[in-house]
Amino acid sequence: MTPRHRICVEDWVEFEDERHQVTAVDGNRIRLRAITGHRITIMLSELLTDSSFRAGAVPPARTGGDDDLGLDRGGILATLPADVRDDALEREAHLLELTTGYSSGDPLNPQPGEPRPEYHPDLSMTDRVRSKAAEIGLKERRVRELLDEWGSMGLWALVDRRKARIRNPLKNLDARVIQAIREQARAEALDSSSAVTTRFRRRTQNRLDTDYGTGEVPLPKDDTFRRAVRLLLDHSPSDPAYQRAAATNQPDRPYGNVIAHRPGQVVMLDTTPLDVLAWDAPTGAMHRAELTVALDVATRSILAWRLTPAGTKAIDIGLLLADVMTPEPMRPAWDDALRYSMLRLPYERILTIDERLAEAAARPVVYPETLLFDHGKPYKSDVVRRFCRANKIDIQDARKLKPTDKPQVERLFGTIREQFSMHVAGYTSFNTAHRGRTAEEQARWSIDEIAEFFAEYVVAVYQRQSHRGLHLYGFPDLTVSPNEAYAMALGAAGYVDCPRDPNLYYELLPVAGPGRVIHPYGVELNHLVYNADILYQFRKAKSPYPNGLWPIRYDPRNLLHAYFHNPRDNRWYTPRWTHALSDLQPFTDLTLREAKRLLIDRGKNPADQAQVAEALRQLQNRTDAPETWSKTARRRWQRDDHRARAQESDAQRSTPAVPTPPPTQAPAAKQNRPPARLHPVPASDDDLDLDSIQAAPVWTLNTAQES
């Protein structure tokens, strides 16, 4: 079997009858530094095919001896015991007196009685060496050796090595074994479960046999191997898997220091699971939520946040950017000290620029210049990029699996966990090893309620609390809060007015493909037909857009409506799904996708709107108690319900669109309606079972209709 060779930085190889150390590997090129100091850059393919190439060359021996391991001798001296250093200094004083006649070595700073007659500079060196050897009890030859060593090594040559011995526990361990231990630890860090050292030893030996041949590089004895593992690895193979994974993902250096001097210069975005279980009262279901935040690096202010059910969408990120430039409204129960006017700014002057700040909370409102986020799918969407392009906002990507590229926002999540999450009922901690057994029983707050608590925490606590990462220029010992840093930064950089587009919400919504044709029966979107009275005016009209199609926007959180912009009056209209009756609650794109999948599994046509509407209607007309639902059904019901309410709240920030009235119903259906939240019951075996994609409860028919 042909052995395989790995070439890494700092490895030694033989090339053209000379030993070289690998200093860099750049794609198909490799840089080598010869033992003589000569440097070359060569194609990797040329190096590997050269007949003089040999991998695994022996590193050159150290010139400083094995005892100092190539360490800084001055650093070693600084760490020695005081008595050992004093002995070395005393010997140096003897040698200084021997060579100069003065123990200090300075004729201008003589000690009493110096120079002594036996060390007078006029005497020969032979006489002075003979006198010093007799004084300190050494042979003349040893004194001359000390003089030579002192001249080449300095004070380190005079240290008693018996008292300053430096031990290297890996000195006798093969370098290939050390490399195999590190490589095997990296290979097991992310995917393998924790195990005892015996499995790690077996796999390391297998790696050595594969790389160098069976039995060529044996491992040391068990005790020696375990000691080497403890010395080489930060975490043992038996440590928890999340600790080993975190240590492996940590880079050896940060990508760069992100520095910002004015509000909005750099805004970091990131999403993390919130360590709190949310509870939905109507269904009794517990579910996880995700927290997305926008952090201003210059002031460390939390500019905006979004709490959503697990699975953050691109529309949530796009609307988060709109929140950054929108004032946070005051809540009725909040104290007046939390108003925007308490930020110590020229409030009256700013109020003339943006009247929305009159009822705003004390949270900065900035115009972001650069966004820094990772490679998550929601952040790379067309919605986010279109918004940034329209508002002249730069985008900077962090590297994959490198949280140190945005350390400020990563540290913020730790602060939120310590100050907020662990004080909320239903706290689960960041891993199961720290989770209590009754975490689900303690959960009592819905996502909307947690979001209100979090908003109060940000405005009342975080923004007003002193931050160790913020300092006033010229006062390094004085720490300030994010709000104080924001007020100070506005004094230096000025206030930038944020855009207040009344149609911002609609412009952030995704467009259905390149556009749609307006048919006599409406427009098609996701195999659903939407129609409104306004569309009849454009059935035969030529589209003013370049491709001749009409752009139709939609909100994936509520597919009951689409959105159409009328170029004649510059207003937005809401075409309604033609098969959506007034008793159908909003449903998301995920629910629709699952409904179509189940229709396909049952041999039915997912493009048939009547069948899709019937499936959703059966799903929403069940009236049993929620205890009969499956766990997945409860979560999906809550997801659709929350996202529909979030969509309605986001739409309120823009000019209301012209609604499309629902289909008319019999008069009896409008009289005595029971409470809105009646919950589904299981369907019979003959019905289409969509329990796993439950969307929302509906109104039920009144008694007269049922009879």
C-alpha cells in the first residue's frame, strides 16, 4: 500500500538535497524556507513529482540545547526563584571583577576598596583567573569555561541548571504521533459522541497505520498516551460533545477588529434560539422561539429585535431592518422615564425632523451604513438584498462557522441569557446538560408576551445600564450606557434622518416570480387564484413593466391575500384567494406546502383549488378540545396564528391597502356567532386527514344552519 503524506505549515521536507520548512500553502502553490534561510515558492504539483522530494524530514537540532527548548532565556530568568537568580548575579559580579577589576563592571561606580590588588586591570588575565579560581573554589579551567559561556549566552550561562531545569513531557514522543492525535481530535469534535480514551487510542492508531503503513508508527504505552492527550488537547475525547465542538469551531485568530465611530456605521445581525419555552394557552403546546437582533457596534445599542417561532424567514429579516429605522412605540404601562425625550438630546429640534419620536421609547433610531451578518439563508435572500440596494446599505459577510467575526453580537446573546432568559418562566438553558426536569411545566408565557417582556428589558435595563465595552474619549476609566454613548455620538456625528416610506411594508414583500398575467378570473400564485375588483380594470391593459407582466407581491406568513400596486392612483390593493371563505383563518406557505404534499400522497391534484380549500376547511371545522391534537398540529397552529398576527402588525406601519371584501354569506350566519377559538377534532377515516398541518380555528355554523 502506497503511504499518503500530509504537508502542513511548519512541516519539514527534503527537496534538492536540502531540508526545507513549509511556511505557507496557498492553493496550488507552496512556500519553503531552506535550513540556510533561502526562501522559494514552487507549484505543489512540481514539488510532489520531483525525484528529490521526501516528506517527513527530521527537523534540525536546536543550537541552544535541549534544556531550554528554544525558549526566551530572559523570560526564563524572570520566572526563576529569587535565590537562583541571586546566585547567578553573584557569579556575574565575580566575572565582572575578573575582567574589569570592578564588581559592577563600571569604573565610575566602584565599590569600597576596588579595584583589589589581585584583580587590578594592569595584571595579566592569567594571574587574575588564578586569583578568582582560588577565591570561589573552582579550577582555573572551569573559570575560563564560565568566561566563554558568559560571553556567548549571558547571564543564563551562570544559572545553576540543577535548580532551573525545564522539562518537556513530549520530548520523547514521535512528532507523527502528536500530529495524529490533533488530527483525530479535530475529526471527532463535530460529529462523534463522547467516549473513553480507549476508542480514541484505537482510532489514532488506525490513522497512523493508514498514513504511514501498518505498524510503522506505534503509539506509546497507555499512561504515556493519556498524558499526551491531556497536554495536547483542550478537551478530552470524554468531555461533552458541545464543548469539543465549540473549541474546534473557534478560530486561532479573529478575522479583524470591527471598529465603528458613529451610530449606524456597522450594524451586526444575528439569530439565536431563545432559551425560553413559549406556551400557547388555547392549545397548551410548548414550542421554541428564535431571537433576531440588530446591534449597533459604535454604541452597543440593540436597535431592533424580532421573536418568531423556530424557523426565521427572510421577510422577518427584511422587516427587522425596517424596525431599525422606525422608533419603538411607548407602551401604556411604561414609565415616562423611558421616553425618547429622556436621551439628553435636542429633543424639540429632532421632533421637528421626525414627528414619530413624540411617542417613542428611549431606543436609538439610526440609518445603517453597513450590515454584518453570517451566511444564514434568510440573510442571503433577495428581500434583504433588495432592501439594502434601495437604501444604499452595504453588506459585509462573516465567515461560515466563525462567530469571532462578530464577537459583539455573540457576547450580547450571553448578556441576554444572564439578564433576561434565565429569569423567565420556562428557561431551558443553552444545552440539555443544564436543563431542569420541569422546564416545560414552568412555561407560562406566549411568544407575544415574551416579546413584550423583552422590549421592556431592552428599553428599561439594557440601554440604560453601564457597558464595559463603551468608554468616553479622554476618560478611559469612565464607562457609559448605550443610550449615553448614542447621545455622545450624535453630538459628534450628527443626527441622520431615517426614511419614512408609507409603503415600506409592501416593498419588502417578495414578488411572485418575474410577474403574473391578469386573467379574467384573476391572477395565479402558488396554484391559487387571487382576484379583486381592481384587477378587472387591467385585464386588457398593457403592462408598463419591461417584461409585460404585472408584479404581484405576497406575504408568506398569510397567503389569504396578495398585494397589487395600482399605477394609476399609486395605491396598494389586496386581491383575496377566490376559495377563501370568511371562515378560513390565515395560513402560511409551510401549511400550504404540507397540504399539497398530503394531497399528492393521496393521489389527488394539488393544483385543484377546490380540493385545497376543502382540505383546509375540514382542518378548521373540527370542534373537539385541543387535547386531541397531536404535538405537531399544536405547534403548526400556533405558528400560523402568531405569524398572521405579526403580519397584521407589520402592515399597520404602512398605508393600509384597499381590502377585498370576503364572499357574502346567508344573513343567518351573521347573527349569533359562537366564540372565535373553537378547535379541531380528528377527522374520520374517510376524510382527508390534515391534522399534522393544522392552520387555525374558525367560526362554526349557527344552530339554524346546522338543523
